[in-house]
Amino acid sequence: MVGQLRSVVLDCPNPSELASFYEKLLGAERLPGDDDSWVVIVASGTRIAFQRCPDYRPPVFPDPHGSQQFHLDVLVEDVEEAEPKALALGARLVQKDTDDDFRVYADPVGHTFCLMWLP
């Protein structure tokens, strides 16, 4: 082993705003010490950090030029109950009809995530 994963880091135009979205979506807790350029939350023991990127460009899904490279999977008990809550927080439905047990959404700045459920 070389090391341990400390955080997943998302670029964004406003770290505090995007952290607030994920705090509410995941029931996460914000760690002290944030500033205008860096915010960290902890969700189910996983650190997610948000860093300011002045030239941020949102990802495209599906990307006609390649893969999305990265997304988050969020496990829910009932997608029909979870979806309106996610949308009310600022998520956007990207793909509803899939062959599996998930739906694809974008957060307020365009990062994709999936709501997944057990059949």
C-alpha cells in the first residue's frame, strides 16, 4: 500500500454553496476551518472537499467527446421519495430511464451523481 484516501475533491465556482448542497443531500457535517477557496464536509465517514476553481467549466453528461471520468453514487431507500428532495435542493435530473436501479442527476454546478436503490 502506498497511502490512504483522505478526501474526494470537487472543483467548483463557490465551495461554500456547493458544500451546503451536499451537506443537505447527504446529511453531512461541515468541518471547521473553511474559507473562500476550500470547504470540507464529512458524509458517512467520507471526506468530500470543495475547492474554488476560477475557470470552472461544468462537465457535460453524456459527454459526446469522452467519458464523464467521475461521479458519486448515493444510496437511497426509495428513489420516488428521494428525487423530489434532491431536486428541491438544486439537483437537476439528467437521465431517468436506465436499465439498472439508478437515476443520473447533476448538482447545482453540473457534477453528476446517481441516486441508487436496491431492487
